Amino acid sequence: MSITTSHSISPQPDRIALKICGVTRANDAHQLVQRSVAAMGVNFWENSKRYAAPELAEPWLIECYGKILRIGVFVNPRFDEVCSI
């Protein structure tokens, strides 16, 4: 077994990947990309301590597109809410 820290965002079932959850700041997101972390979680549930407002997260999520797998965390969202992000 090996641990992957590549920028590949394709699933690699034969490897263990690292995902960091609760990312709320652009600098942290960019550090994860620089360190070749496979994925980051961004919490869009307003009651969370690690909540990231979509309008504030959007610029750095766009900057990270294609460089790291971006995973959104939602709690009982409306379909249109998820699609808007």
C-alpha cells in the first residue's frame, strides 16, 4: 500500500489519499495545493464552526480548480442551493 500526494484528482483505488476538511481560507487552500494534498472539504452548513460562506469561498475555490479535489459538505440542502455553489 502507498500514500498518494499527487495533484491527480482522479480516484486511485490502490492508493490512500489525504483529504483535509473544514477549509475556510484561501491561504489554507493554496497551502494544501502546494503540499499536493489530494482533496479538501469545504463546509457550507451555516451552523458549523468551520462554515465557509459561498460568496467568500468562490474565488479561491475557482483558483484551485483542477489542482485539488474540492468536496462540499452540506446538511439537508435544497437542490438549487447545491447547484448554485
